[in-house]
Amino acid sequence: MLILDLTLNGGEPRQLLLLAKWLQEFGHKVTVHAYRYNPSRCYPDLTTSLDIRCVERLAPDWVPPRTNLPHRRLFYAAKRHLYESRKLAHLIEDPGDLLNTHTRAANAAALYCKRKTGVPIVWMCNDARNWEQPGYRPYSPPWLQWPVDRVMGYVQKRIVRQIDQVVVLDEKVKRAIENFYHRPAQVIRSGIDTRAFGERPQGRAKIRQRHGIPSDSFLLLWLGILEPHRRIEDVLEAMRILRQHRDDVRFMIVGLGSVAPHYVRRLRQFVADHQLEKVVSFLLQSVPDEELPDYYSACDAYVYPCENQAWGIAVLEAMACGRPVIVSRAVGVEEVLKDGETALLVPGRTPGAIMRAVAALAIGGCGGPQKIGNMTAGELYKLAKEKYDQKKYFRSIELFQNLVYSHAGDPVVDTAQYYLGMSYFGNDDNQLASAEFNRLLINFAGNVRMYKNG
């Protein structure tokens, strides 16, 4: 297995290390090759039993070089693809029966070995890049991004056409890869180790006590590496709006902040500007794998607002711990989720939709004066319609949304969904109103087909 960096906790390293570990459990011999390796900061609990070889072994206090200067970013990219990939190739003494790559720079190293030994290459493409899908994640000004994309596209096409198999995590990346490289890609979705994830009531109390979160508050959680495409600002804006209506919702941001410190500063500034310090907290560090279920169990809902993000394994981990999830439609994992049943799906970059979803879960999970969690569909509809008639649209949205999501299949749900759309309309949320009416039409058409077939 080949990867350039095993330096920090993150999606690509974890994907590779879990795969290596599981292959070993099935009796296969696995050797991991990396250019840089930091044993103390990159999933030490996963790497103990693995044979990992590297060009550079890093000290525990090593910090990755990060810069916003375009010419420095270009230099680091060129170094990775030209110099470090060749050094990684020379590290491989025995390529074995298969070369499995997890980064594009590692593809060049694997191709060098294939030319000498004929060993086939399987590329695990974890995400698309800007030259494969323009506008995906531009990291440079347009005057520099365009020539970089042209050069990288030309180089990568020459490499990828010699790779034996390309594997991707979702259909969105599959389309990007196939359209750019004009070759097939196969979707193989990553799962989780269900032995490691499950609800932990004691962990819930422990984490809340550790971070000073009241036991009776509704806690929203985001966990991962903080980067601009995570769109945490959308959740912060949702919290700003929601705070005007209720003060029992908390948002906890957990993850490594050293990868994009400028982005973290921007998030902190937003919190300070809007005086959200009492309801938003930061834990800017990696969480050990053994504590992940504790953090998921501590929350009442997990939010994943990212855009241009392949898959999203954290969503599945939170679900395995019994937590409802709010997921952006701009990520790959939404392909296997069903809105209103396995997740609450929201359009990308829509703080209003996130706020509505949080409010629906908060009012349904935490109850309130009406204890709506114990109300029947008819009782809930009566209360929601009363608020709608009073033009208290924010409240009626909460109630109708809870009814639609909590009482699926009840005869009153279609009428509730109509009034949910009308409540959005009355609240000047025209985009969300249109989405609800469209969903109602789709459900109506499906019901008509079922009636005819029956």
C-alpha cells in the first residue's frame, strides 16, 4: 500500500490503515509505504500491528507546513509529485502481488514499480481534484489555478491511463473520474467497524461533564479536520438564527485546527462577532479512536454540512452510535441515505435548512412544555395547525417538520407536508417551500402508482 503522508489523523490515512488492518485479519501480508510518517500523531492505535516503512520519520511535535501564498503552495505540490513520489518508489523493495495507492502522487511511485515488475495497480481515489472537476476545491487564485490544473491534468492523464483499476467511494467522484480520464471507475463504499462503534451512556455523561455542557441541553456535534470545504460557517449561521428563538441548543466543534488555521480564525471571529460563545465551543485537537463513540454518544445530533466531499465516514459512525444526522446533499454519503428516514438531508450552503432540521430534532428529542415527543400524529397536527393559523410560522415549521419525520406513513403526513411548505412560504423561505412541495408531488405520484398496482 502506498500513500505520501501518514502524519495526521484524517480520512485518507484512516481509510488506508483500516483496510491494511482488515486485510491482515484475513491472513494477507500487507506492507504500508509512506514518504512521511508520524507514529505518535497518525492513528497510533491502528498502526501498532502494521509493517510501515517510510522515507522520513517525524518527531511528535512536527507541524505540517501550511501557507496561503500561491507560489509556496505550487512549490509544495511540485515537490510532492516530482521528488517525493520518486523517493517513495525507491523505498519499495518487494511490490508483492498488488500495488494499492491512496494518493495521486503515490500513483507515480507505483507506476515506476509496475514498469520494472509488471505488478498491477489499484488506485483508491478518495476524492476528486479541481482539474478533474473544475470548481471542485480551488485553492489558488484563478490566474494560477488554471495553468496548474492544465499541467496536473496532462500529467495525471498519462499516469492514470496505465493504472489497472480505479476505485472510488461514491457516484459523484465516479462521474468526475470517468468524464476526465475517459476510463471506467468502480464504486466500492467504505464501511465502519461496528465492533468499535455503539451508544455509550457513560461516555455521554463523561464528555458533557468534561466540557461543561449541561445534561439537559440539546448538543449538536461536528467532528473532523477543519478546512474551508467543511462549511462549518453554515452551522454557525444556523446557530445565530436559532438562538433568537431558543437558547437550549449547543454546538460543539471538535477536530484538528492546525491544517487550516486561517479558517479556524474566521470561525472564531464569527462566534465572537455574534456573541455565540455561550452556545458554541471549540476543541481543536484530534480525538483518539477509542473516545470517538463517547463524543458521538454525548451529542443529540451530528451535523455534516460539507460540500465537494467524497463519502463521509463520520456520518456512519454517528449513526452506529444511535444519533440522528443532518447531512448536506453536496457530499457522497447522501447517496445511501433517505431523507426523513435515515437522515435529515439539507441542500448545501443553506444555514436556514440546517436551522430547521436542528429545531425539528431539538423539539422532538427534548420535548418542551407540550412534550410533543409523546403526542400522537393527530394531536401534533392539531397543535401545528393552530400555530400556522396564528401565523407563528417558525413554531409551525418545527411542529410540522417533527410530524413529517416522526410519524412517516400516518395518513395526516401528506397534509402536514403541505402546511410545512406553506409555513416555509409564510416565513419567506421560498427555496425550502419549493423543496417541500416538490417532495409532496413525488410522494403523491408514488402513492398513485402503488394504488394502481394494488
